[in-house]
Amino acid sequence: MLAGAAASPAANHENFLHCLSTSPAANVSKIVFYTPANPSYPSVLQFSIHNLRFNTSAAPKPIVIVTPQTTSHIQAAISCSHKHRLHLRVRGGGHDYEGLSYVASRPFFILDLINLSSVKVDVAARTAWIQAGATIGELYYQIGTQTTTLAFPAGVCPTVGVGGHFSGGGYGLSLRKFGLAADHIVDAHLVDVKGKVHNRASMGEDLFWAIRGGGGNTFGVVTAWKVNLLPVPENVTVFTVTKTIQQNATGIINRWQQVADRFPDDLFIRVILDRTETTTNSTATGRASFNSLYLGQAQSLLPLLQRDFPELGVEREDLIELTWIRSILYFAGYPTDSPLEVLRSRVPLTRKRNFKAKSDYVTEPMSERALEGIWRRILRPDIEDPELIFSPYGGRMSEIPESSIPFPHRAGTRYKIQHLVYWEREGREATDRHVDWIRELYGYLAPHVSKNPRLAYVNYRDLDVGSNNGAGFTSNEEARVWGVKYFKGNYERLVRVKTAVDPRNFFRNEQSVPPLTAWK
């Protein structure tokens, strides 16, 4: 029987708790856990759920939430999970798009890493050690309070956990200059299926390769990451310029497609498509926000834009110079003079909502007619809050080989699309309407994006592209349906690593890499 199978959940629950309480780790420091009988259980569970679609009374709930404070607590949880056949899910920041870190189709417990959140920055060595329960906001805070000339190329949202972010690759607004977060991981600490603790040297290069982009909850529990920090100028430049359909947004996006991946590496300009009201008659119209980070000063950016992208019409007053850490505040939606401590908050700046997301990669520019079809769908009045984000590649992303880490989307990619739809109305009808909308949009875009396979980004989990059997019995052939979309040719190597380090598929979820042999 597969480790994690539970024939008697109630009995396994009690036996599991007894096992935790009597483990050697508990004799050193108490292992804190929460059951549904604990008054704090709902708040602990819900605190790190960022997609309200999975925070309903009908969503499966964990039998136990374990909040380890030491590596030995993780070892004890893994050991007790084996002994009492209770399935494990690992949660860091809780931003996973399909709720895979806190929802499962069979009796399970959550290993919530929220207390393993220290960050130690060594400015002289240009490195940092980050525990897997920390957020990227905490990492940014620790860097920004110690130096103005070092940075790290991670994401925009400060409340995202580093564990999930790094394990899927992790990108941010400096990816054209530096590549992904995972490209700069130089060491890690991991607890394997047998409870043994490894660093890079002891885990071996194959496993170290796999955890840097191969997806979370697949190969073991990473407890800490060591990364290289990267040099940035004392001041960088940011801007956001918006254009509506009436202001030729479609034509400007079309031009953006031609140039965005060919700009100098220091320049990143993404496009956010949503809708707004016109100023004349308050009717809805499409809006494109051109959102940019330039690793340099405004005086050198302005002539570059006037030469290569004059259609955008950027003026000197649009450009804002600030330190790199203040640019993090800008893109996160905070006033740039906010105290840096806001980056440490685990409470999102924007309210939590229901959402569904998808992703695509684009290799050739879309026609203006295709873009017009996107606008028609964005302007559908019964859809609450649709959004598409176009993020350019090129630069350093085209220079790193596809096989360097599991994340394969490199040379030949012009830009990535993140499809998003948010809604607040509760109930099945509203959920179905919005999910159907994004699926229809995804279908509409099929001729205009990557093909054979149609590629996707693993950190934007989407069970529509394929999933494992929830009970954990999926064959390698079944998993390949989604695996090649996320990993292309790297999928086969990931399977070989999984087979070597976790042959009975203890660590698993609906889109974890399975071993070659299916276990029951």
C-alpha cells in the first residue's frame, strides 16, 4: 500500500498525533499542531489560503496542521506519516493557484512551514540563506535594509513564499537581466523521504537540479535555500503608462510584441490588460498598462524609448528614479516612501478573492485581429475582473540552456501570458461562469501561442492541462500529458530523479512528478 493511504482516518489521526507527541523531537522542543477541535484551527488554516475558491465549507480540510519550528519536527512528521499512513501536503506561502498545498482528495495533514522563516544576508559574500517558510518580501526586506547595491530576481508579490516560488523557477521584473530566482540557488537543505537531512553535496547534483524548478512537494521537504545576490545600480527607473483602446492600445501592444524581447537586458516592460471606464460616458473600455523596470537612470532610458518604442509616448515626467528596494514597493502597490517593514507583512495589500489562472508562451507576435478578440472577451459585462499579463523574455533568459534547471522556457520565447480572472460573488453559478470564461479565452488563444505541446508555467498551476489521480496511482504516461507542458524535455530527467529518491511516491500531489513504477 502506498505510504499515505488511510483506511481508517479517525484511528490514523489519533495514532499520528500520539506519534508526534512521543517522538524524540518533541522531547527537545514541543511540536505544535492544530486539529479541528482546537479553536485556532480555522484561523491557522485560512491565514495562508490566498485563493478563496478553496476556502469554502465544501473544500476538504486537513485532519491535522503541523507547524514545525525545527528540522527535527519535519523529520518526526515524515516518520509518523509513514507509520500511520496519513497523506502529507507541504505549505509555505499558500499562493499555489490550485490549492495543492492545503487541499487533498483523501485524508491528509498539512506541514505548514510558516515558522521556518529566517533570512540571513551576507553582504560581503553576496549571498543569503532563506528558510523555506519565509516570504520573498522578507527576503527583500533583509536585503534592502543592509545594502542599496545588491538585489535578488524574484517576484512582485511580497507575500509569496520562497519555498513554492523557488521550487517552480520563480521570476520577477529583472528576469531579462538575471534570469530566474532558481538560476541563482547555490545550495539547499532538504529532508528526504527517509527523514535524512541533506545539503547540496550529500543530495547529489541530480536532486539539486530537480528541486530548482521541478515543482514543490515532489522530491522532499526543502527547509532552506542559499542564493547568490546580484549587483544593481544605486538608482533604478520605473514607470507605468496606460493606454485605452481609444488611445490605440491595440496598435501599441502590437509594436510592443516586436521589440520587448529585443530591448537591452536592463529594460523590462510588461503589459497588463484589463478594463476601465471611459472618462466621457463611463462605459467600459479595454486598458493596457505598460509597467516597466529599468536597471539604470532615466537620462539613459528616455532616449532609448524614444528611439525604439516611440509609439508608447513616454515623457520624462513619467519616469521615476529610486533605489531597487523602493522599486519593490512600487510594483507591489505600496507608496514608495512606505516603511520597508510593510514587505514583511504576510497579509496581502489587496483583498483575497476567488480566482482561476492559466499560462501560455508566445513565440511569434499575434495579429491585431487576435488582440481585438482578447479585448472582446475582457469587456464581457458578466465577468467581474479579468486580466492578462504579458511578460517579455529575451536577454539573459535566451542565453541559459533549457536543461540548466527543470524550467525550460528560454530561447525562442517572446513573452509569457498569465491569464487571470477574479470574482467575489459566491456560489457555484459564479464560479462556473468565471472558470468557463477563462477556459474559453484559453481556447481562443490556442492558434496564437506555443504548440505541440502547448506550454505552461508550473508555478501557475492549472489542473486543466492534466493531473495525476488524486489517490496517487497515476502512471508516468498519464503524468507526461501535463509534465511536458511544464518541463518539455526535462520531464524525463525529473522522472528518473523521482524514481531514485522517492520510488514509492510518498511526496505527491495532483501535479507532482511520479516515479517510473506506480505504487498502490
